[in-house]
Amino acid sequence: MANLLYVEFMRSVNIGELKNQLSAYLQYVRNGEEVVVRDRKKAIARILPIDHDTIADDDAELVASGAMTLPQEQIDWDAFFSIPTETVPGDAAVQALIEGRGDR
């Protein structure tokens, strides 16, 4: 079997050109490409396509409004829900609870 080399093409654009050609660069993103935004040849941001197959419509609206960002990686649910093996001394737990409540 032949070894296949996979090269991901990433577009790169300076801010001024992006401002002048925004629609064209957004079309690249719609087509699934990533666009790296540069300021004086230094990369400062990435514009990534949203995978609509893995995001609910409500979530897409929140992302579009800026109220939510998508996660960068999948969460390890087993680790998230695992029970800690260490125990906290009772007096430390009570003290943390008191401090957390503040001046109520």
C-alpha cells in the first residue's frame, strides 16, 4: 500500500486584504477551509468553519451572537464524573463553605 501524504492547505491573509475581500475569505471558510489572519505577517487569529453536523441550531445561534464559543476538544466524561480518591478534612470543608457564603 502506498504511503499517502496528507497536507492540509490553510489560507493566510493580512488584515487589510481581509477587510477588502471579506466575502471571498468567508466563502473559503464556508467551503471548509481555515483562514489565518495576520497582522504585519504575524499570525493573530484563525477563522474556522463550524461543523453544522455536530452542533444544534440553538448552539449555532449562540455562537453567531458571540454568547458562546465551541469547545476546542472533546470532554472526557469518565474523568469528569469520576469520584475523587482523596478526601478533604471536615473542618477544611466547613471553612471553605463558610468563606464561599461570604457575609450573608
